Amino acid sequence: MASVEVEKLSEHLLKCPICLETYRMPKVLPCLHTFCQHCLQGLINSGENTIICPTCRCEVYVPKEGVGALSTNFFINNMLDFLSVAKSNSNPVVCSNCDEQNKATSRCIECMEFLCSQCVAAHRRTRMTKEHEVIALGELQSQKEVQEKLHRPLLCTVHERDVLKYFCETCDEPVCRECLIIDHREHHYGYLKDVDKKHRSEVGVLVMNTKKRIAPLKEAIEKVSEMKQKLDYKLEEVREEVIQNCKRCREVVQEREEEILTQVNNIYRMKSKTLEIQLDELEMMMGNLNSSIDFTESLLRHGNEAEVMLVKKQMTQRLQDLNSVKLEYLPLEEDLIDYKFSTDGFRKSLEHIGEVKVYHAYPPYCFATGVGIHRAKSGVEAVFLVTTKDRMNEVFSGRGEPIRVQIDPSEGDPVATYVIDNEDGTFTISYQPVARGLHQIHITMRNIHINGSPFSVNVTGRMDFGKVGKVMACFGCEGAGGGEFNMPWGVTIDDENNHLIVSDCNNHRIQVFDFEGTFMFKFGSEGTDKGQFRHPKGVARAPNGHIMVADSNNHRVQVFNEDGRFIRKFGSFGMERPGLLNHPCGVACTPGELVIVTEQDNHRVQLFNMNGEPVRQFGTQGFSKGQFIYPHHVCVNQRGRIIVADCVNDRVQVFDLEGKYLSDFGKEGSQNGLFDGPEGVACDDEDNILVCDYHNHRVQVLNSNGEFVNAFGAYGEDEGCFKNPCGIAITKEGNIVVADSGNNRIQVF
């Protein structure tokens, strides 16, 4: 029995991968890898009470009772017993029933114990065990059913003396008789031996299906290994080529270095000589002054009248001479040795050295943002942005990799797509669907889907702003309680959570409502600490779900999560340096994760990244194109255009993301298309622009070119009327949300 097969069994199946010894109290993890109980004990992450499987890196939660509560691998235990019997001739088995360490001669099938001769005799005398089946090890070795004889009966973990004889189909677990009576009385169950065949068959089918993955996995491993080998060869080939070319470049650069250093040294020697001569003259003059002053002061302090008067003329002449000497107090040379290095020229030169072609992006880390990835209108161009990231999860800066975008409607041919490489690691994708209904957007790089792909987009009909419907909701009144306002200023939409987020300016807080106007929660209070406000105005939701608030009188922008928990702040009072703010008013976010902030008292617009670091700024005080007088709200359309309400100039201006002026529309007046203090601005999926015409007490709708489409609202307190509408936003369904600041309420159209 101690054959090659048994040795193989011992080596490959019955040794713990951690301690490399025969299993002791084997425990099987949910990932089906088995280890000794004491080995697993040393792997517990005490902070999280988890174990990382050493074989597959799967994370396993440890029961509160400890590692001992993990499932025991009874199959391994049985195999250990089988191995002990099989090898008992060469490796004697020790009695497991007593502490004498005697050689075992037999095994009790019922007790599952190896017995020495003394224990066998005691076993046969004792009333409780004398009827047990005790088999000599030699006899057991010769039996064909040895493994079956050695199988240990499995005992219930709750009722430890009861054998598991039943299987509860309802709970999908083996149970004992006591469990059946107490906890599984009304359940569907059967004897283990009766249901075994059925469940073995089910698991067998699953095993067969799982085995089908082995062949493609083997093929994939071969392909990856082959590619790895090719990559290794390619590495050495390219490295050698780069080394040789760069070696020659270094030689050329070193030659040029020597030439430039020679010039620098010559200039230095000339300047240094001049300064050394000047320094000698100044130090000599310092010595003359000190010695003359010391002599004169000493004589004046200690000499008598005759001694002083005797050398008075001489001292006077010397001091006058020293005072009359013209000195050059400023250095005759400067420390400037100009060395102009042309980075652009050098880069162009480096291009001739060679360029490494490699795929930088890692598709699982790349992602898509923008309205066009979530919804679209039939016959209207939709746009979204794809941001590529490398394996370090950092945005790849430079010319991007080719990406493939395919948009499939439920029926018919794919929708034409247009991809623009922005050469900064991002791509702008535009498309114009025709058919309504569900569309699938597949975005791949090297035939690998990016994160979230394929995306589902529901294409709906176009919105008709020529017919603004009735008021759907009107909520709020003057006050400081939940759902009450004191000048609601800004409003934004959280489509994922179906929330309306409102800046309650003079109550120094943010309030959150559902789409029906039911108050949900609020956050913030008056103050200057983190999470407090002094007259919050603009509010926006970032692509990552964070809430951006223009904390106007604290001269900063604060960032919160969707539950109102403070995350960070950026900005402080200032007027010129980038990053400083002077009464920020409007705030908006781009799909490319830029934060746009208008400063009413600095008369400019600043762009920040999501960490609050300044990126660029544009605008100055004035009436010309691209200038502002108290810019207020801001938004970004589908094309990445920045729309700014230039309040005192009674116009709306349009810029690109670099801050380049593109167009403007409007002037002072009350006719259609004219404004009297434009405040809130918002854009829909079709780039129509909605403007809160503050002093005209109305909302105007203009198309993407700034041409008048419609207007609604008039001065008053009735539903549908306004008193100084200030903030505006549009839901994905096309409903218009207006912060009716003078009436201290929110209206939804």
C-alpha cells in the first residue's frame, strides 16, 4: 500500500502550502484552498479581521469565533487517516486514544481512533465500546474498501454528538436529527444518502462547465507567455539601439558642454577679476577709515590739550581726505551670466533621436463622462469625453491612443460617430442618433472595453422650449426652518439620487430636496470654519458626485460629498495671484474634471482642478469683449463652452476652456433677447441656454447661437411668476428648476 501513488498523495495533496508539513487541523477557505489552522492564525489582519489567501490572494472574512470556526476539510482528514494506514508498515502509527505514545495496532471505525494493544483490550471490556468494530491495521490494509472504512462520520457543529444524516433542501445544508426537529421542521429535507446522487450530479455538471474554461485558459497562457518572451527580446533589441544612439548624443552634448563651460569660465574670470579689484579697494578703504577713526577717537578721549592741538591739523586733513574719496558702493559687476536654453529647440532636436511607440493607456482604468454617455435626443448632436489612464491610474498626457466607438440602436445600422483626439489624454466623441429608444455605446482600446463599457443610452425626442408647461412643483417660504429660505441663490441637480441642491444664501446653508420638493436634509451654518458658510451662492455637482459651493463672503470654494460631509476647501481672499478669490459667485464643473469659478469683485473667471489647484484664469474689469463687470453664474454646455452671466454688462458671454472669447449676446433692455441683470444660466442637452433675467423677473430661452426662443414668467407672487429669479438648472427629463429668490421659493416647470 505504501506505493508510489501513496507517496504522491502525501506530497501533493496532504501538505500545507504554508508550513510545508502534513496538515494539522486542515481548514478550507471559501476559495477552496486548504491550510493548517495554526498557519491561518498567523495570517489574520487584526485591523480588519480578514485573511488574504496565500494562493489566490482572495480576501476571506474570519468568523467572530476565530479561525477554528472556518470549515474543516474532512476529506483531507480522511486522506490523512488513509495515508497513516497505508504507510503503517514503514512509519508506525501512534495510538491516538492514550498518552503513552504506543504503536497503534488497530483502528476503531466508530470512534475514529487508532488504538494500541492495551487500548484495544480496554475498548473490548468497556460497555459503551465493546460492540464497536475494531479492525487490525494489517487487516485494514488488505481491504479494498479501506477508504470507505476510514471515512469519519461528520458531527453537527451545534449538537456535537449527533451525526449529520439529513440534508435540508430549503437551507442547502446538512443537518442532524436535533437540528431537523428544532430549526428545520417545516423545511424540505431528505436523507443524505438519498439526495447525494442528485447533488453530486449538479456539482459534476458545474465541474464540466468549469473545465471548459481550461482549454481557452491554456491557450491564453501560451499566448501571454509567448508575448512575454517576445517582449523580453524586444526590450534587449530596443535598449541596445537606444543606448548606442544616446551614447553618441551624450558625446555631442558633452562636446557642446565643454564649449559652453569654457565661455562661462572666461566670462566668470573677467567679472571675478573686476570684483576682486573693487573688493581690495573697498577693504583697504575700510582699513584706512577704521585706523584713522581709532587714532582720532583715542586721542580725543585720552590726549591733553597740547597733544590734541598739535596734531589737529593733520587729523583734520586726513579725515577730510578720507571723506572726499569717491567710492563705488554698488558691485561693478553683476552675478548674471546668461545661459539661454531653448527647450523647444532642444525637444525638436531630441525628436530626431527617436520616438518610442508604446500603448500607454490601460482600458480598465479609462472612463467616459458627459451627458452624451447617459442620454441623448433624436436628431440632436450628443457629446461625451473619454479620459485615458495608464496602469498607474494617472491621466496620460500627450497624444492619445486610437479608440474605437460603436453605437448600436435596438434596430438598424450603427450610428455614425466622430472622434477628436484632444492630445491631452482625452477624446471628444460626438454622435447624432436618429431612432428613439435604447442604444448601446461600445468603447474599446485594442479590442478591450474601457471601464463601464458598453453603456446604455436612452434616446428620447427633442424638447420644445416654445411651449414651457405648467408649474410642476412650487415649494418654500421665508424662514429658517427646514424647507424654508432666505434668498435661495443657486440650484443644481443630482440626477443619480434624484435630489435638488439649493444654496440658501442668507441662511448660510445648503438644503437638499427630492424632485417633488420634499425636504431631505441640510448642512452648513454661519461661520468661517470648515463646513460653515457666509452667504453661499453658486452650487454645482461634480462628475464624481461631490458638491461644490461658492462660499462667497469667506472667499473660498468648499467641497462636500453627496451627504453633505465636508471634504476640502480651496481659495482665500486676494485680488491678483491665481488661486486667490474675491467674492466667488458662480461655480460649474466640466466632464473633464475642471472647476470653473466666477469672481464678482475680481471681475474674472478662474479654472481649478478637482484638488483646488489653479489651472488658468481669464477676464478683467471692463466693457469690452472678454471683460466683465460683476460676473455671476456660470455653466458649461455639451461642447465644453463656458457660458458666463456678465451681470452689470447685461449680457451673456461664451468662451472655450482655454478662456478664449468666442461670442456674446444681449444688452440692457426688457424686450425679448435683452437683459436687465442676467443671473443664473443653464444649458440643456441641445445646448439651448436658459437665463434668469433678474430685474425683468423672467426666464429667457435662447438657442446655442444666442438667438431668442421663448420667455416665461412675470413679476408677482403667484405660481409661475417671479421676484428676481436667480439660480436655474435643468433635470435630465427636461424640467426647469428656478430659484425664485425674492419669493423665497423654488419653482419647477
